Amino acid sequence: MALVFTAVGAFLYFRLGATLDERIADNLESRTTALATVLRETGDLPDVDPALIAGEDDVAQVIGSDGSLVAASATVESALLLSPTQLVAAREGVLAIETELATVDAIEEFRLRATPIDDHVVVVGESLEDRDGALDGLLTQLLLVLPLAVLLSSGVGYFVARAALRPVENMRGRAAEISAENPGQRLPLPRARDEVYRLGETLNEMLGRLDAGLARERRFVADASHELRTPLATLRTELELAMRRPRSPEELEEALGSAREEVERLVRLAEDLLVLARADDGRLLLSVERHDVRGLLDAVAGRSDSRASAAGRALEVSAPKEQAISGDRMRLEQALGNLVDNALRHGEGTVRLSAQTSSDALVLSVSDEGEGFPDDFLPHAFERFSRADAARTGGGGVGLGLAIVKAIARAHGGTASATNRTDGGAEISLVIPLELTAHRDLI
């Protein structure tokens, strides 16, 4: 504001000075014209009214061709207003100068205008006292008013800024109180629906997402602890029973076999958790190579063929001939194997593995002929430790299979989806780009 007011004051000062200078120049020019008219009509000025030559406070002279003073106002009758050099310059063209002249009251500064008229030189002058007085008065007023204006505007601006930033300060104070112990709090929003309001809305939405993520992490830890506790308790019980009394080799072998199953379950759970943790950290590396899609599906079906036969179930594979895909074969087999395992464990009827091309992607699907997923479970199908055992017969599993499938799909730059077929059964699909960069990281 100080810079603005200074610029405005300087503009007013110089604008007033320029206006007064223009008025003085116009006045001198009109007086010169009047004297030139009289001089051309009479040829001489000895008997002209002095008021015509100069007003009460102004000066005027008419200098002849020989340099003598032809006529002059009362205050400058004694000497020429122009020096010899200035007189020579005035005979060649209009000359404007400023000089100090002695008046009745004091020495004042005058602006002179010398104009050649035929063989004479007409010199008129006007005092600059009124001009300088007006400029000094304006400058004095500016020096008094502008500092007060700066102080007033600064004070008003300070209180306006405080009022405008008070909602931000309220939001800052509330943000300092929010922690993991009280995650439900939100930032206060101002009544005005301005930029600060929209910022608060965005931050509250972010806090909501953080709360949801924190809740998921807590649920994940609780579910993982629960899943780890069951096999550990079973393993401890088996070992305690085996050590309670002497056992025969057959009994010890049976106890060790049961303990081995629980250890394998723990190993699978730890490996699944490790895969998901690497996926969360963006460290699920892929060794990308070209693979035959039909061979990939046949390999997955071959690993589960004996299990399907034992359950009286059939496995069918359908894939385009000579269709290839770029990807990590081990991870893709892991994902498809999880889907086949879910279909055999929870579904019914024939399990179908299929592949279809769609623009620049490949859709890998596994379907069964069971009851399908409950409708309210579909939005949460790929969440960790989520299960729909009540609707899909069978048991077992910890609810990490589909979460791993989604992580592997994302690592390949694709997506995973779960739907219920119109003719019965569930279908889970992976959409994988046909071309990937080697050793692609999960982003």
C-alpha cells in the first residue's frame, strides 16, 4: 500500500505540475499573439496601455531591431530581460527560459517566452510563484495524508486478513488434535463456501480415506493374528499331546504328520502375507517373458487335475491357438491356481479356464457352476481376509487368495473382477496387457 500510495501521490504531483505548466505556456502564447497584433497594426508601442503589455504581476518587453528597448512593463523598464546571446537565439526562433527577476516584494522566478515578430523580439513572462505554491501545498498535503492512509489501510488489511484466515487457524488447531487415537475428528469448515471451504472439504475427504486405510490395516493385523493363532494353537496342542506320555512310532508319526500340516499352513500364510506386503510397498518384481497362453492354462489345470478327479469334478481349458502374452509365468500361475483352488473348494460342477483377447489386453477367466457369490460380497471380494463361505459351500482358506490375485494383476498393469454368471456360478477374470516391460515394478 505504501508503494501504491507513493505512486498515486507522485502521479498527482507531476500531473498538477504539467497542467500548470501548460496553462502558463498557453497564457504566454496568447499574450505574445496580442502584442504581435498590436505591433503589426501600429508599428510602434510607445503609447500602448501598460496593462496590455503585461498584467499586474507579469512582465513584458518589446526589443527593437537594434537591440534597444521599445516598450516594457513597469517592473522591467530598466534593463533587457534577455542577454545578448539569448537575444540572438530569440531572433532565430521561439525561446523559452526561466530566470529570477526582482519584483516590488522580492526576487521571484519567472518563465519567459521570447518570439521574433518581424524585426522586433517580443518577450513576455509570468511568475512561477503561484505554480510553485500550488505544488508545495499539494506535496505538503500528500506527506500528511499518505502516511495516515498507509497506516489506516494496513490496520484494515490486518483485521481483514485475520478474519479471512481465522478459518485456516481453526482448521490448523483441529488438525493438531487429530491422531490415530481419535481418527473420527474432522476439520471445521467456514460458513462461506470459498476456497478455504473447498480446501477443508478436500482435507476432510483425505482424512476419511486415511481413516479407512487405518481401519483396514488394523483389521488386517487382527485377522492375520487370528489366522496365525489357530495353526499355532493346533501345533502346540499336537506337540503337547505327543510329549505327554510315551508314544509308539506310529503315534509319533501321526502327530508329526499333523504338525507338518499346520507348519505348511503357516508357511503358506506367511508367503501370502509377504506377497501382499511387497505389493503394498511397490516391490513385487516381475520377470517378464513371452509365454504361450494355452500352455499356461494347461499347466495350471494339470496341477489341480488329480484333486478335481478325486472330487468328481471336471476341468476344461479354452484358449486361442498360438496366443502369447508377456508376463511373469510364476505369478500368473499363482493367481490362476488360487482361482482354481477357490472354484474347487467353494464352487460346484465343471471348472473352466478360458482366455480371450480384447483390443490390446488378454482376459484370463476361471468360472464354476456353483451358487456364486452373495451380491453384498462382490464389492469386497478382493479385500484381504474376506470370505463368503456361508454362500459358497465348503471351508478352509484364510481369505487371501483373491487379494493376491488382484495384487498380481495390478503388478502386470491389469485389473481383476468378480461376477456371478447369469446361468449360475461365479467367474473371476484378470485383464492383462498383451505387452509389458521386462522386470516391471508394481506401481
